Amino acid sequence: MLILELVSFGIIVFAGLVIFFASGWFTGTDEFGGVNTRDSERLKIIKQKAIVSSWILLVMVFFLSSVFEFLQLNNGGWNLFGSIKPELLYLLVAVISYFVYYWMYKRRLSSSTSLQGNTDRS
């Protein structure tokens, strides 16, 4: 019993440390998590925009889920995914949407900077 409690405590501490240091990587700044990422300003902006967009999407998913539950329109929609808990699905939505938005903003900002580079020629 004691070993199980120690293992669960170790997992919680490890997960907390991973979350603490991963936040610096996701945001691109060293003030969160103490990780020196050496990202350019452009990459920091892309990461921050991706985080904000993914959180807005997650809030919209929470809101729609609450509205469906309030209006009793939720006919077991989460049951489509089998035994996966809704919290895990929300986490997947957040992580996948972060990477999708990161890819979108990286493409958008790289194309706009290449266009600016072409117009600067005299």
C-alpha cells in the first residue's frame, strides 16, 4: 500500500515538472518554466497566437458541451468514443488544436514575411 502511494506521488511530481517545463517550450519564453528556448521574436509570436487560439477553441467546445447538456440535446455524444473520458477528449482538442494553429500561423507569417522581403527591393 505504501509503495503504491509513493509511486502515485512520484507520478504526480513528474507530471507537474513536465507541465512546468513544457509551458516554457509552448510559449517560447524563458519566464515560464525557466527553459531558455532561444526562439526568435517571430516564433514567440507564433507560439503565443497558437496558444490563445487553441484556448479560445477549447472554451467554445466547453460552452457548446454545456449548452447541449443544459438543453438535454446530449444524446450520449461522448459515447461515440467508447470508454474515453471527456477530460481526455478536451485535452486532445487542446493539444491538437495548438499544433494545427501553430502550423497555420507559421505558414501565414512566413508567407507574409516573404512577401515583405520581395516588396523591399528597390
